[in-house]
Amino acid sequence: MTTTVASNVREISPSEVKAWVDSGSATLIDVREPDEAAAERIGCAKLMPLSRFDSTSLPPGRVVFHCASGRRSMEAAA
């Protein structure tokens, strides 16, 4: 299911994220806190906790945010 939130922000499927990351066309950013990421994480994701999030340190190009429920991902995207 794809939900458009803003012109350049949308929700995508895990398979789409995997294809983008595998092809090098996107970077996966984990915006959960370190303790959450330590318990379970996606190996290729770069940890950038929302509590210390700085959009100026994002890598160039397409980024995909992920968290536990989607709320923090939406905050980071905003």
C-alpha cells in the first residue's frame, strides 16, 4: 500500500525499500533510539535517533526512514 503524505514523502512497502537499498538508490535511516536498535535492527540501516536528529547530516540522495510504528519516521521526514 502506498500512501502519499506530501509531494516527496510517501509510505512504501518493505520489498520496495529492499529493492532500492540493494540497488544503491536509497539509504535506510533508523530513527529509533539506540536501545531499540540494539534489540533488533536491519543491518544496512544507519542509526540516526529522532531525539538527536539533524537533517543536515543526512546522506545525499533518496532516504527511507524506519521506526517501530511510523510516527518517528513521519516526524523525521517532516
